[in-house]
Amino acid sequence: KMAVERQRVAEQDKLQRRHNFDPVESNLTEEQVQLEASRCLHCKNPQCVKGCPVNIQIPDFIKAIKEGNLEKAGEIIRQTSMLPSVCGRVCPQERQCEGKCILGIKGEPVAIGALERYVGDNTKADMPEIKPSGKKVAVVGSGCAGITAAADLRKEGHEVVVFEALHELGGVLRYGIPPFRLPRTVLDREITNLKAMGVKFHTNVIVGKSITMKQLKDDGFDAIFICSGAGLPKMLHVPGENLNGVFSANEFLTRVNLMHAGQPNSPTPLKVGKKAAVFGGGNVAMDAARTAVRVGFEEVYIIYRRTEKELPARLEEIRHAKEEGVIFKFLYAPKEILGEDGYVKAVELEVMELGEPDESGRRKPVSTGKFETMDLDTVIVALGTGPNPIIQRSAEAEGLEILTDKRGYITVDCDTRCTSIPTIYAGGDVAPVGESNAINAMGAGKKAAKAINELLK
């Protein structure tokens, strides 16, 4: 057992935070940061680095913290990650860097995420000296993959223009992740850094509608990186899904996070009822349920067809949801949404049990033949998303065939993120390789930027 225990961040009171969107977690204190940094063993073969999709040199930045050189720690992180304050908050560290930490075998791993977040929040990004290359790159989407690629491409001297479909920048970081997990000041700071580097941004531009891929090529862009995300919701496909009061998690979170629908004076208000149920068990389901609590639903349920053991969400997210009063109902699947006068009134649930494992290794839910009815006025579907086909379809109409797989995701080379067209690259949720999360999208942005740099040289 180590002499120093893992340091914990302070959290906002669980009853108080049900009524606000302020950050749930605060940073470690300066003293805690030093104590936590002292726990790192500085392994000769650091597995934590291998667990990080962008290979942040974790022992090196922790060593700089120990030496009291926070600015150096910031420089080390930003060599591979432009978004330390974001990643320190939203990455699934328990499955990545911290999941590989040697200390975790017999005790608790180093709180790498909390240290990264502290460094990100307390250091400034250095502005690199940029020598113009004479080349132009278009980046379609301003989420994790887009802003990472934009930074790396701009450092090489290319003119970088980012096209964002929505009226605010940040992609899923802004519309999908609630401010109680990722404060908007943090996201704005990272985007301001990119603007200071000379990256240009255009909002309210839907590539494939406002401007086509062919027009981008005709406008002199030497390469294009598509990272437009996966904004097409997957629904339940049960009767009653078209009733008023049924939302995809994407729509619900976008309306609250981006359009402020939960606020009393909103021009696009949300009809807040008494009982809401979220179908799904991932991080998005937790975000939707915790957001529903904050906008004023009296009872919020998460309904999941497997057991708690199989929940894919982060343990921290599940704990926070429970603390905030979200009620979990396991081994239930929706059979039909029942309505009255066009609005949701109840949902018929099928009682499930776990059968044999499926191809993913998780035990498959099978029906017991029993049913229950539950009164509700709002249903939020958080079963994941798919790619919006708008870019591929418009490109195809102009004779640019961007190959996709049977689910509609853009097909890319795993190492370079190059599509079937040599000057067009894709990454993030529109062309996923591995798990869909912020740090993997950043990894895709880095790979694409590296390949585009080599192409343009």
C-alpha cells in the first residue's frame, strides 16, 4: 500500500447541483496536485502512454509538475494534445491511460485526468512561429477531430479554414456535452487559441448544401478533412415513436446546451413534464438524464435492457446520475410508446433476462414474455447515432465518389485517414476507427493532419 492515497477533486453538493448547470467537479488544489504527482512510479516502459490514443508523454508531464514547472508540463502535453482541459474532463481515463497504470493493479491508479485538467487550466498555449506554406486546407466540422487537425495543419504554415454547420463552434463538445461536465469557458479558451494562430472559422455553413465539395476544390483547397460527426440519431423503431414528447438524445441535448431551451425566457422552450425516461446506458444517456433533472422533470429514469454490470457509461457518470436522483430500471426494453391527444402518456415495457453472450462478449437480453406499463410524458432515446449522408450524397452528385461502408460511415485508411479520393480525408464519428470518444477523434485529427502535411510537401 502506498503512503499517499489518490487525491479526490471536490464536488458540488448533490442536492444543490440538481438545480444548476455549474461544473460538478472542481480542480485539485495546488497541494493535492503535488501529492498526486508524487504517486507516479515513472515506469521504464510506461503503459499509460500506450493507453492514450494520442500518446501524451504522461510520466514526463507529471515529472515537470513534481519539479514545480507547470509551464513545462503544459508544453509536454500540448506537443500531442491541443485540448488538455477538455480531455482531462471528458476522456474515459479508466479505460485508457489510468486503466493501464501499474498502480491500478493492487490499488488506485494515478489521477492522470485530474492532473492533465489542472495543467490545461493553469497554463497557456505557446503561439508557434508560422511560416506560410502557400497551401490551403478545408476542415469540415469544428469538433475534437477538426480543431486538432486545424491546429496541427496551421503549425505547418498552411492556410486552414474550418466550416461549421451550426451557429457556434465546438461540435459535439458544445451541443452534446453539458456544461456541468465541460464548462463553456474551457471550450471557448481552446477555440480562441486556434483563432490566435490564424485558423479561420465559418459558422452556419453546411458542406454539401451551402457549399459543395467540388466548390471547395474549385476554390483552391489543396486538401479537405471531413470530420462532420455523426448527427443522425438511432431510434427505437417501436409504435408511438412519432408522438410529441419523444426526443432523440441528440435533439434534447442540442436544444438545452446550444439553444438554452431549459431557460424560462428561451425562444424555443422545452415542454417540461413530470416523468421522463431515457432509453440507453452510455455516457450520452447519463448526460441526457442528468440534464432532464436540471431542467425540472420531477422523476427521471434510465431504462436499460441489460443489468448494471453491462452499462457502457463511465462509472463516474453513473455515480453522479444516481447521486442526482436518476432512477435506474434494468432488464427492460421498450415495446410501445402509448399516447393521448398526440402526446406521450405511457410506455409498455418488455421484461428481459440475460441469455448467452453475443459477438461483443456481453450477455444478450432475451424476453421473459412478461410486460409492464409505466406512466410517462417524455421519452429520450440515447441509442447512439449514425453519420448524416449529406456530404457523401452531394459529392456523388458531382462525380466525386467517397466510399462508405454498409452503415454509411466513410471508409478510410486506418493510418492516414485518407478516403477513396486522394486529397480528401475523414475522421472522428463520421469515419470511426475504434471507440467513439473525444480523444480517439483527436487521434484521427492528428493522423489526418500528418498525412495531409506529407501530401502537401
